[in-house]
Amino acid sequence: MQKTQYLLSSIGELVKNTRSTSMDQNELGTLGGLGRNTVSSIENGKSVNAQSLFLVDH
């Protein structure tokens, strides 16, 4: 696995594990000003822009 993909997957797992204890993807998206699809992409290790990654760290 490439370093970049490993990093994206690791961040996605961290976001998912942290979020799932207290809210759903829609709620996290609302807090960060993101759509549910963007949150889902992050959690699934898909490439998103850096700003989205910073916004989800709410």
C-alpha cells in the first residue's frame, strides 16, 4: 500500500471510530460545514482536499 493511501485510510478509520461513538455522518458534516458524502469519503480513505480534512477535525 502506498504511503499516501495508508495515511488516508488511517485518518478515515480515526474519524470513523471517533465519530461513531457520539454522532452520525450527517451531524459531523453539519458541524464541519461538509456534506455527508464528504465525511463518508474521508472515512473510506478516499482522496479529499486538505481543507475538508481540517474541517472534519471539529
